[in-house]
Amino acid sequence: MSLDYATLDTLRRSHPAWRLLGAEHAPLIASFLQRVFITPNVRVIAQADLAEALEDELYGLREQLGSEAFPRPALEYLNDWAANERGWLRKFYPLGSDEPHFDLTPATEKAITWLSSLTERAFVGTESRLLILFELLKQMTEGSETDPEARIRELHKRRGEIDAEMERVIQGDIPLLDDTALKDRFQQFVGLARELLADFREVEHNFRGLDRRVRERIALWDGAKGALLAEIMGERDAIADSDQGKSFRAFWDFLMSSARQEELTQLIEKVLHLPSVAALGPDTRLKRVHYDWLEAGEHTQRTVAQLSQQLRRFLDDKAYLENRRIMGILHEVEAHALAVREAMPAGDFIAIDETAASIELPMERPLHTPPVKARIIDMLLEHGEADVDATALFTQVVIDKAVLARHIRQALQTHLQISLGELLESHPLQQGLAELVSYLQLAADRPRTVIDEDASEWVAWQSQGGEWKRARLPRVILVR
């Protein structure tokens, strides 16, 4: 792309990444989103959790900069960052949830990545990048060579180099990388791993845009379904068959191999234990970076699945409308037949090539089964009076499970595991036994909850009449 004046001026006014760099609160936005989304590789965060994290961030900044700094509530800032004119966050409702969720946009991740590149690095490696460039050039030239003799000569050359290296190793001459070379290659690995995660978000963004355009076309389409399907599938195939789509599919197929995953795990574990690499203090999340790639790729595949669901729903609606039209035509034919049944046509009006007797034995027919009729007693309702205490209708107890689930999530943010009794010490029961049962139901729904039958805990609460009640239950341990 040519960076002429008109192009840069358009980018400055319309691109979300440029608007983020020029925003008034750009340091807050970039640092907060980098900490909660990019560093832990979190794809989607619920509104309540994200607002709570931002509120803690704002509280710390107000303690440093004064109470007048960032006066608005955290939720207002989040909604402002997700507005169309900003485009730094994506606010949406996941399938099966009535709580808004937030996700980072590709433009925001690009801006934060560029800001991180501005910081001064203690070590700038160049050898590994030169080797990567040299290897890429070799792969391109060898992969495009059509002369069989040239390919065979190159393979013989590589085999000779491998044999010579094996001979040197047998003789005890084992070449090793020094600490500088190891650090250089490790930094290159970390940078490429982060870039891959950013690429996944951009691919998902492209498929999400296609899904949005499909929904719009289905809502406004009034033509034949074949034409719409051809247009939609053509655009989907265009994305899947593009360079970006082919590269993503090849990467996904490579990573889905269990043998490759095991090999990656072993290689990463071995590299992180090298003394020169351990001295750099690498992020512990690098041990599972390939699983982060899988999680990010799964989000992309889920977006493609939503596109297929939209097409399936469109076909079902079209089939229903066509069946209604067919039934209407049949009823119209029946009406015309009844209208002309008294005016029989003269002469032969239909011919049958062959006739055959259809034999139907009476005992082969199923017996008649009379339908079940409900008996409705015809009674006249009369107005009456009754002395009944109706206070029970107005003292119903409603347990908000969303609040209880939020208490569990907040506790597990600071603890790897916590028992139900410890959780109730910080959040005492307000609704008595019904609230305790709701906590137990939420704990049972969590996949990693541990119930220790050999140990027990006492839980106490105060009833509305001021009476204290206690219950003994097995120890329930909630795990992050």
C-alpha cells in the first residue's frame, strides 16, 4: 500500500488503531486492554468481570493522580470504547447468554503491538531473522523448481551435508549454539507466537464480517434461494480459498495433530529449561502457547459454524414457505374440481393402459379406535368469600444465581481454590437454606468442584425472626 497523503489522511480519520493512538486516555486504554486481554490471551470477558477489573484500575489511578482523574464509572468507559465511532472493543451477546460480553478488535491489538515495539529492548537479535529469511528463500526456490534433475541434485547435496554432520557427531565434534544465539532465537520464537495469536483475531474478524453480511442479505432477500446460496457460498469460498484462508487451514490441520501437539510440548519444555533462556525470565504461559493457538482457532471455527447455522435456518424458512404454497395450489385444484363435478366432459377424457383389481380384505384393515374425549363439567362459578391468610403470596424468596456465581468468580480470582464455608464467611447467607441450596447447585455444575465426603463443615445463618440456624454438609471445594 502506498503511504501517500490521501491514504494516510483517510487512515487517520477512519482507522480505529490511529484513533486509539490519538485518544485522550490512550495510556489507560492500551495498558488496561493489554493486561486483561493480550497478556493472558483471553478472547472474551463478561461485562461484569471486565467492569470490575476496570474499576479496580481506575481506583488505583485516582489514588495516584487525584480523585478528579477519570471521573466516569467503569461501565461508561467500556461502552464508549465499544461505540461504533471508537471501534476498540466489540460488545455482543453470546449464544445462550443474556449478559453482554466484550472482545478486543484486531485494530486495537495492532495498536498495542506497535506501542510495545517502541520500548527499548535490552537485546536485539538479527542472526535468527537472517537465517529465517535465508531458509524461506530456499524453500521458495526448491518448492517452485520443476526440473527433476535439479531437485535430485539438491536432495543429494542435503543428504551429503547430513551425512557429514553425523560423521562429525560420531567423532565427538558436536556443534552447540552459544548463549547469544539461543537468546536470539528464543526472542524470535516469542515474537512469532504473539503474532500468530493476533492473526487469529483478524481471521475471526473477517469471518464475522461475512456472517454479518449474510444476515443482512437473508433479511432483505426476496428472490430464489439458489441465487442467494450461490452468492453467499461463493463469498465464503473466496475467503477460504484466499491466501489467508489457505494458510489458516494448513496451520489448523498441522496443529490438530496429537503427535504435533506432544512434540511442541516437549520442545517448549526443553527450551524453557535451558540456562540461557531461563535467565531471560520467560513468561510461564509460553509452556501452553500452542494450546492458546488452539483456543484462538476454535473461536474462529465457531464463527464459521454460525455462518452455517444461518444458512440452515434460511433453508428451513424457505422450505416452510414453499410447502405452504404447494398446499395452497392443491386446495385450489380441489376447489376447481368440486366446481365442475356436475358438468362431466363428453366422450373419453382419460385413458388407462392397464386395469387391475385391487383386493382389500376386510380383516386386514385396522379396527376403529374412538378418540378420547375429555369430560368437562359445566359448573356455574359463583362469587364467594374466604378468610385466608395471603401473606405467603407476598413473602416469596427469589434467589439470584447470577449474583452467587459472581461471588464464586471473584473469590477464585485471588485463590486457586476455596471451600464453600470460607466463601460464606466473606459473603454470609442472606436468604437462608434456599440460598445455600443454590450455592450447592452452582458448585455441582462447575466441572472441577471437589466434594470431600470425609470432612465436613458447619454453615450458620440468621433467619428473619433473628434465630440462628446451622447446617452440616460435606466440604465443598471450588477450584479455579
